[in-house]
Amino acid sequence: MSLPPMHPALVHLPIAFVILSFLADAAAKITKRESLAHAAWWSLVAALLGGVLTIAAGYWDMNHAALTADTHGYVDQHLLIGWALAVCLIVLTIWRWRIRQQARLSVSKPYFLGAFLVLALTFFQGWYGGEMVYSHGAGVAAAGQGTESADKSQERLARVRDALSPLETAVGGAAHKAGEEHGHGESKK
């Protein structure tokens, strides 16, 4: 008996908590309400913990999906972006914890900018994952019933992949090589 993909079921939680944390901090800054600052902190902690579960589920799903080599390339890039996002969430959580330890109600402008960048990266990662599913059928049995042709949607994702390739080469070359050693770079079709 094989499990259905778990990553799609979990991924929405850390996305929602990142959004909630950012919005709660913005509202706390405006209203000066301590309860909103507490909500921002705990939402960020929940986003980090949910992210850990989501990453684990992503690895599980990746290793159990029959991905083509082309789709696996997109999944590898999604994985690299996911790890970058996880590191950013860890840094942001530590930063937010320090603010909390100083008993400050409001966050600083640099923190708020950092939180906004994490929010933007979260949105990008969510979009990228959705594009893999809807344009390449990553993790699902593609039925060809989308709102646009597969070729058209795949072109859009290919442009993003090509734009990110220099970054992936610089940062993820070693990670990609390690993945190939474990059989992740092969087609399972």
C-alpha cells in the first residue's frame, strides 16, 4: 500500500503561518496591541515547525514519485529554494525571539523588511510548487484538464528555471551531486 503525496496536504500550513505572522506584526505595529505581537511570534514558530514537516514530506514524496528527468530537475530546484526558505525562516525566528526577549512590543524596520522578504520568498516557492504540479503534473497523474495547454504552462516554468539556474549552480551544485549519488537524478519513468 502506498501513501498519497503528503507534501501538498502540509504545505499550506507554513504558508498560512508566515502570512499570519507578517500581518500580525504589521497590525501590532499599528495598533500597539501586545496580543498581536504574541500572535506574530507564535505564528512564526508554527511556520517553522510546519516547514520542517513539509520538507520531510517533500523528500518522502519525491522519493516515491515516478518523475521524469525533466520534472525531477524542477523538483530539485524547488527543493533548493525550500532549503533557502527554511534557513531564512530559522534566521527570522531567532531574530523575532531576540525581539521578544527584549520585551519590545513592536518590531524594527529591518526586521519587518526581512519578514517581508521571507513572505515574498514563501509566495514564490508556493507559486513554483504549484506550477510544477499544474504544468508538469509533478506528484499527480496529469489528466490534461488544465486552464491552458501543457506546452504553454511548461514554457513559463522553464523560463523561471533558466533564470534561477546560475544561482542553483553556485549554491546547489554539491547538493545536486549528492542527490545523484542517492539516485534522485534518475528518471523513474
